[in-house]
Amino acid sequence: QVQLVESGGGLVQAGGSLRLSCAASGRTFSSYVMHWFRQAPGKEREFVAAVRWSGDSTYYADSVKGRFTISRDAAKNTVYLQMNSLKPEDTALYYCAAENSVRYSWRELNYWGKGTLVSVSS
């Protein structure tokens, strides 16, 4: 059974930083792509970033490019999202997700964590 557990969310002032973690277990993820999505109140869940478990490719939404960095530690089976220069519009519930290829629509992924809340105050 696949299990994805997010952590690291919290309240931060605009301009600050947070690092989210996603601990993965239950299967071999070596051929998978790990994703971060987010959902703000009243809005649809949106793609944030993704990384191949091999670590050789990363993908970012335009809204976070240059501010967020996705990475993974294969030895710890953990994926990270380093978020810098945070803005109030980054406030959302952040989800970790996994699929066998890069997906930009949340409807196309099968494995999800329960999310971690990020709140950015102005």
C-alpha cells in the first residue's frame, strides 16, 4: 500500500521560507515521478513542481519558478519542496502525489498524501 506523508507546513511572513517534506513508503518509487500540488480556498488544485525519482529532471509551474526547488533523497525515500520568497498567494494546502509520468492535472494522479497547510501573511 502506497503511503505519502507530508510535513513542514506552517505560518510564515511574506518573503520568508519553508521546506516541505514528503515521506514515501509502500512500494519502489524508482520509476515514478513525485509531484507537489496545492489547493487554495475556493480554487482548483494546481500543479506546483515535480521531480523524477532518478533526480535527472525537474518541472515547475511558472508561478513558482525561481522561488521553489523540488528535490528528493532516495536513501530516505523523501521528496522536498524548498519554498523561498513566499507570497500571500502561495497560501494553500500542499499535497504530495506520485505517478509513473509527469502529470499537470491533479485528476491524472493515483497516489496522494493528505496535505500540509502553508499560510503566508502579508
